[in-house]
Amino acid sequence: MSHDLLPLPDYGGGSLADVLPAVLRGLDVPVDGDDPGGMSLDVSPRTCLLLVDGLGMSALRSEPERAPFLTSLLDGPGSRPITSVFPTTTPIALTSLGAGLPPGRHGVVGLLLRLPDGRLANTLAIPGQVDFHALQPHPTAFERAADAGVAVTRVGPQAFDGQGLTEAGLRGGRYAGAESVGERVAAAAAGARRGHRSLTYVYYGELDATGHRRGRDSEAWRQELTHVDRLAEQLAGALPAGSTLLVTADHGMVDLAPEQRWDVPSTPDLDAGVLVVAGDPRAVHVHARPGAATDVLAAWRTVLGDSFWVFSRDEAVASGLYGPEVDDRVAPLVGDVVAVARGRGSVADARVAPPGLLDLVGMHGSVTADELVVPLLVHSTG
């Protein structure tokens, strides 16, 4: 199947996976397998990274009155659009950010992941019996920085400390639990003042949550964007003089058309020969029953038509969606069939989907520009 019209993440120099390796280089921290042609960032010895869940570049550009501080940085020195990774979903993107690797290397390749033992794991809530270090065995950028003497502080909700996604892709350094905006700004400012070199990471998820519930095109989302803008401005003002503030996102978002939502159990041609549906509603992994992969591929192509790119596993891997390399241990985690939304459709299996997933208005996971392209904004404090 042709990949000619398939947008791909800009792995190797312009993706979310390249951001922290560039920061480490700026902090004089060695990066294994470093590519001198990778992303370059001019950062100070005190660098803070704010990750806004769900902030796509097109959405930010369209709302300058709601986000005057962030939009003022769009054309500033060092700022640029970058891509997320595939799928454009939080656990995959944040693991790519933290590990500094494409999904084909780190192994978190879907929201729902069929593990080698056959279990289906929700990577936003990885069960405690899963070995996080086996799931994602590579050292993270935060671990590398801490080992090199950089004071690393990760700021986010207390409930995330030591939990699945944090341990799999974002481990390393000190975790500062902080719930409110004020607590996060204060914790980040304190972290930035630690040591002679510091790397501080701040996570903010409410914009994504609002978009899921109300839609990216809702007034609620726009109001939440104003809070994000104020958070970024407060953070810039609270950091010590001479710091670098970076602002980026894990993905953007689109509002789905209800008439283009397929449910596998109620669509017999999509269900035939299927063992389990994993991945994301807009980046679906279909694991087929033994001997059924060819028939499943043909059926999904017929039913979904031009609404999705539908690939075999080999085609999806060869396309570069998961990066230039897909490790042998990672390839079986990819479905026998991979379906990637072209427009505003989704496919899910109500039998295994996490509660509430099928009712969400705003979604992401595919490689449309609204989902794939995110900002990387740079601000230097005076």
C-alpha cells in the first residue's frame, strides 16, 4: 500500500523525541548514539520544560487573543513547530519525550498495548504487575541528567509519582507533587534553583482533559487555553534570572464526527478473525487470530475505505511511522493490521475500551496536521 500521502513524524531532528537530547547536549550531558545533525537548542544551565498536554500548533496559532504570552513566542529566537510521534497519544508521546527515542525503540506504541504474555494493558494506567523497566528498558533523559550531576525535578500531580507511565518513560531525579497552578509554579521555581545546573519538567494536563470532554472547538477549551497562557507567563516570571523556559506539547486534537465512529463488535466484517483490538481509536492495532491476518487486512480496508490508511504490520513498520528502526522486541507489540485515521473518524471495541473513551468529543492519535504538529517555544528570562 502506498505511503506517499502519509504524514510522518520528523524523527531525528524535529520531533518531540529529539527535544530532551538537545537539552542534554546544551547542559553538557553525554547522549548515547548522539547525532550531531539532530535538533539544536540554545539553553542555559537552568532549563525548565513545560509540557502542555493537548496543545497543537494550529490551535495555538488560531487563538492569539486567548494566549498572548505563548503566541508572542511563536516567532521568537529558537521557537519552531515540531512534530509529535506516532501515535499522537499521551503515553506514547511522553515516553518518547522522556526516553529521547522514537516509539519503535522504546516500545510504548499504543494507548492499549497487547503485551507479550497476551494481556491488554492501558498505558495510561499500567497495572502494577507489569515490569516498567522491561516495558521501556532504556535510560531516560532525566536519569542521564541526574547521573551527570544535573539537579532534576519533575513536577506534576502527586498521584503520578511512582506510577506506570511516570516510571516507564519519565523516571529520574526528584519528583515534586503539585496539584494547583500555584503549587506547580512554586515547585518548578524551587527546582530550577537547585545545584549549578538544573533541568525541571512541568506537566499540565487540564487543556487535554477539557478538549476530550467538551471538544477542541468549544468555548471551554478556549477558556482553559487562557489558563495555560497565564501558567506559562507565571512560570517565566518565577524562574531565576538567566533560565531558559521551553514550552511544548505531546499532541494536538480534533473533534470527531459521530457518523464516522466504527464499533468493532457491531460491525461484523471488522470483527471477523480479530483476536483483540488495541492501540488508539485513531491509530488502531488489530491483533488477528492465527492464520487470519490477511483476511482481516482485506476486510478492514474494504469497510474503512478512504477514511483510514490501513497497513499490515510490515507496511506500518516500513513506513517509518514508529521511527527509522523498530526493535525486534517492539515489532510484535504492533498489530497485525494498523489503521490510521485520515479524517475525523475512529474505530474502537466497546468490549475492551477504557471507560468513557467512546464518549469523548476531542480525540487524537493520528497524523493529521492538527494532531501531529506542536509548538516548541523558547523564552529566556532576564
